[in-house]
Amino acid sequence: MARLLLFFLVFSFLSGNINGQSLSKTLDEIPLNKKIGQMLTIGFRGMTIADTNHIVRDIQKYHLGGVILFDYDVPRGQAKRNIRSSEQLKTLVKKLKALSYSPLIVSIDQEGGKVNRLKPKYGFPPSVSAQYLGELNNIDSTRKYARRTAHTLSKIGINVDFAPVVDLNVNPDNPIIGKLGRSYSSKPTTVVKHAGTFIQTLNEYDIQTVLKHFPGHGSSKKDSHLGVVDVTDTWSEKELIPYRQLINTGKADAIMTAHIFNAQIDSSYPATLSKPTITGLLRNKLEYDGVIFSDDMMMGAIRKEYGLQTAIKQAIMAGVDILAFGNNSIYDPNIVPKAHRIITELVDKGVINEEQIDQSYKRIIRFKTQLK
């Protein structure tokens, strides 16, 4: 009952009034620019609000839906980005949330092991990799480390973790999954068991999780951060099993796409830009109706192959709800106004139907009712 009330209040608040109007009417009254803003989440530079020259603008003028936190600035090659200490980060997150007229997605890649933004050198507790936990195969251990992660995120105010990875460890030499210890196992049952425990534990702390990377990155031989990755000859439907089972048991809070090309599913576009993959497979065949995040739209597999307008258009038409721009492959302080303008023009020209924007917006608001 409490969450239903919160859903109504959030939905009404986003429209600028809370006078008991029907939700359908309320949705019609929400300006398009607010709906579009909610479909964007970005990375930014700065350990305090004063350090950045655009995040305040992005949240307040463009109604930005979320932010992504990093500890390392890749373009600058410096371990100086958003994270210095627990107290510093807690203050930053609190001030970011205070800027937003709606619940703000504050996200991070906190998988454990090598993909770990909250490191001991900043005063955070140590973590272990998914591979370590999968090989140990002890649910109590997985729950212990998940609880440690959940407690840390909750204390800071981070409400979305881009984890767990449910890619199968099909290729142990995979440079971005297997070699980094990011997969629990090559066995779907093991992945589902430990990923499910991780999700349940973080949910107990009101933290939402994001399964990645759909439809499966575990068989790849290359890193999609750098360029196109083709898994046509290595991918199999077995890699869908963790998604299917976690969706069916209600544990898929949200799902992130992979920038992989798989001609078995779509001979034209990589998964993030592929309607057969996102709408045909994930939405229709696996019957998933939650939020879908893109992987970072600035990664090489997308940025080097497609222009910004084409990438945005194809991702939304494919069925992606939230476009993530990490600002950590390249850095563009104007990525939000650029993306916002592109989406607005696509709607105005009738290339993208506003009804599709509404569907994404409703999923996002439903997702946000779970956030603290």
C-alpha cells in the first residue's frame, strides 16, 4: 500500500500537481522535455557540486533522470573523478538528490573484485569477484559479501547498482568478462543462484540492481569498450537462461544491454540498437516489462560506428528506456543537451512516436518508486 501511494505521489508530482487526477490524464499533462530527461543518465566530473560546470544544469534544466559515479577518470588517466572518501561521497550524493525534482537514480558499477569503484584505498571495505564466489559456491558467503556491498551503498545513498553480471563464463579468455573474474560461472544454474542471492540482499536495503549484459557477453573474444564485438559464432541460447529464470522469479529489477553484434538475432545492429533483440527477444519472448538501460553509449562499439543521432534513434526504437552516457571513454559536458535535443527532434518529426516515450517514462517512474 505504501509503495502504491508513493507511485501515485511521484507520478503526480512530476506533472506539477497532486490533486487526485487520474494517472492517464496526469501523464498527458507532463511536458515532453521532462519525460525525455528521465530517459538519460550520465557520468560527470567532480567530487563536490562546485567542481562541475554542467551537472546542476543537467538536473535542473533538462530534468536528468540519473547519474553514474566513477572513481577513475579514463580520458584524463587519473584516479580523480567522484570518489575520495565515504563522507565526501555521501555529501555529494545528498546534494545531487537535493537538486532533482524527482527521485534521482544514483548508480555505480560495484560488482566486486576488479570492477569495484568503492575501493579500500578510499576507506571502503574489501570485496571479492563474482568468479571467486561462484567457485566457492557457498550461498552464505555470497550473501555476506552482498550484504557488505548493500550496507556500503545504502550508507552513502547510492540506490542503483549496475550488477550482478549474469554473463556465462563461456570463454575464460574473454578480456572484459572471463579474464576480469566478472562471471559467477559457465553454468547457468550457478549464475542464477548467486545472482539471485545478490539481488535479494541488495533489495533488502532498498537498492535496485541491473542484470548485465543482455543477451550475453560471456562468449566474446574482444572488449566492446574498444570497438565492435561479434559473437555470432560463439553465442548460444544457453546464455539467455539466467535472464529467463531471474525474470520469471521477479528478480530482474532492471536489465542492461550489451554492445555486441549477433547475427543469430539481428544481422544489422548490435544488441543495444537492435529491435529484434530488445523488443523481439527480451520484451516479447522473455516477457520482460521492466526498465532497460543501455550500456554506455560512448563506448567504442557504438561511438566509433554510429553517429550520436543514429545511435540514440536506434536505441530508443529498439526498446531501450534509459540511455547511459558514462562520459568516461570521452568526456562531453554537453552530452545531455545534445541527447535531449536529438530525442525532442526525433519526436517532433514523427520518427519516434511519443507513445513510446510515454511507455519508457512509465517504466522509469515505476522503477523509481523503489528508490530511496
